[in-house]
Amino acid sequence: MQRTRAESVARIFPSFVTAYPSWNAIDSASLEDIEEAIRPLGIHRRALTLKHLARELVSLREEIPLDRTRIEALPGVGQYVANAIELFAFHRPRPLLDTNMARIIERYIKPRNLA
């Protein structure tokens, strides 16, 4: 839900997962179709990244890697998404701080350790 509102995602999510029920379905779809499907979210420019991610996951037999380094190596996956994957898919305790909250914490407590 990067730069999107939950209400907007909720409106298109059912039709999106119906049209694309697997990573293989996203990989097989045209870039134009993916762009059109996510256009209501204002993130249609991320369609190519989504296609790259789908292609990578299809090559992994649609299995998300268990290793944090490999998770972050997936196309379009940064610290926040990697934390969300670990938290929700693997039930590992991880913080979910959006950019604005992280900026406040860094400003008033200390900068995060990126190492």
C-alpha cells in the first residue's frame, strides 16, 4: 500500500486477485493490463516492478524466500515490505513503521542502523 489509501486498495483488491490469482498470472499478463488494473491506486508506474517481482517469484516456484537478504533482493522490496513479509508470512516479530513515523523517530531519538 505504498502511497495509497486503504480504502482505495479495498476497492480494487477483490477484482485484482480474481484477475490475477497467482504470481504466475501476473507474470503471464501484459504490462498494459497490469498498469490498467492498478491505475486507480495511482501506482501504475510500478507495474513493471510488479511484473519483475512476479517473474522472480515464479522462478522460485512462487515461494517467498525465508532468508532476509534474499527477501530484500526481490524487485521492489525494501525494508518496510521485507518487515511486513517476515511479520505476516513467517510470524517473525518485526516493526512496521512507515516513512513518516521512521523520520520522526530518527529525528527525536536516533538515526536507524542500516547495517
